Amino acid sequence: MMNNGVENSKILIVDDIALNRKLQHAYLDAVGYDVIVAKDGVEALEKIKNESPDLILLDVMMPKMNGFEVCRELKNNEETRFIPVILVTALNEIENKIKGIEAGADDFISKPFNKLELLARVKSLLRIKHLHDELELKIKELEATQRKLYQLAITDGLTDLYNYRYFNEQLYRELTRAKRHNLSVSVIMLDIDFFKNFNDTHGHPAGDKVLKTIAKLLYTNIRKIDIAARYGGEEFAIVLVETNKESASIVANKIKKIVEDYPFLHQETQPNGKLTISAGVATFPDDTDDPDALIKIADNRLYKAKEQGRNRVVLE
């Protein structure tokens, strides 16, 4: 068995002559490669689809599809374009080699071929393929890590909602789009009534559980195109895309009612006997066309809701 980083590589031999297939198979099998065969180009394409070989030894002169046609089809396919192809040919004319290069062949070997030359060319291309596969894996791992880091950067660690920074960025983006297409965008600012009282009475772990529960209630009761965020402390914010004030009022009151009806543990110790929220709503373009001002207006209406007795939504 080989020990060069390409052991157990799978090689597809494509040749319409049985003796040629048998000879190549014997050479490659003797040094430890996993060898499969196909008798023509059509069968080869089916084997490639099902077997995913690491390298292909492809005869040029074959019925149904010649080697140039098979090679061209492989190199034009995103899934197979990086499989090394060695064209095996009895034709030594320069125009045929040019045709092979244009079809995407990675190397050539002429019949009758030398065993050592065949094995050397196979080994060389497999080493390149092996390095390419390693690079592809590293790139995928890096991309996955980058996605994870980005998600961490825009997500609140406790509630898994978006954070303050991402909320602001998306609000700016949505308002820019709304101005361009003459759409409405609404913002809901809300927080938990008497949350400090709950934390002081039952401790921060119980308070964190309430925050996570409310975050889940928000996320599951808005559309996927909307943006729910933990704005800070016990305050949350929602961007309702393409939503006017009337529709935003319906959403805000629905969320208020869902929270009011939810059976939070220890909520009976709250001043009004329940865990509730207060909310303020502001809408573009009705209230302002400035994103910072939109947040401030919604926030002011949130505090007006508290002044008016809490557990309510204020729109004006």
C-alpha cells in the first residue's frame, strides 16, 4: 500500500478495448489504487456521477462519445471540473494534443504506454488533486467559521435575538429601501413592566429566563422578514418591514396580549399580578423619515405607555 497522501484514491479507466482496461487495471491495482472501469464515454459519465473518482484515465478513440467530448463535458460541470483527466491516445499529432488541451485535459499519455510513466503521471496528478481537496476543505471550514463569527457579532448572547448594532443597521437599510419604493416601515419599542422588581425579588437567573421567554414570543409572532432585537436591558425593538401604523398597531397589541396571557413563573408577585409589557410605535413616513428620530419617537411613546399605566401600546 502506498503512503504518499493519495492512498485509496479511486481511479476510473475508460477504454472500449478490454485488453487495455485489463492492463491499466493490473498496473494500478498492484500499487493499491481503488480501480473502476467503463467501456465507453456514456458509461463513464454515469460511473463518474455515482462513484466520484479522484482521477480518470480516458481513452480518446471510443464509440458513442470520444474522449474529447467526455472531457469537455466534465470540465464544463462545476461538480466534476476539478477531477484530473489523463487522455490516453495512440495519436501523437500536435493538433490532437491541442484539441485535448482545449477540452480541458490535465495530462496525456501515449499508447503503448510505459508502466512506470503511467504510475508517475497518475501519482503526480493525484497529489495535486489531494492538495486541491485539502484547500477546498480549509476554505469551507474558514467560511463556516466566518459565518459563525458574524452571527455572534450580530446576536445578543442571552436571547439569541439580534443586537442593538444590527437592529440599527437594518433599520437604516430598510428605510433607504422604503424611500426608494414608497413603502412604509414601522418600529415597535417595548420593555417589561416592573422588571427591576421581578429581578430584585427572584434574582437574575429568573429574570434572564423571562427575557429569553419574551424574546422567543417576539420571534415566533413576527414574520421572517421582520427584525426583532434586544435593544438593551429589558428593552426590545422590532422593525416591521412594509408595514403601516395600523398594521403595526395590530402586531404590537397582539404581542402585548400574548405576553400578558403567558404563564410566567412567579408573575403573581408583580405589582399588577402579571408580567406585562409596554410598547410605543412609530412609522415611516407618517412620523419621520429619519431612522434615529423614528427610534426616539417610538421610545418616547413607550415611556408614555408607562406613564399611562403600563401594559398598553401607544401610537401617538
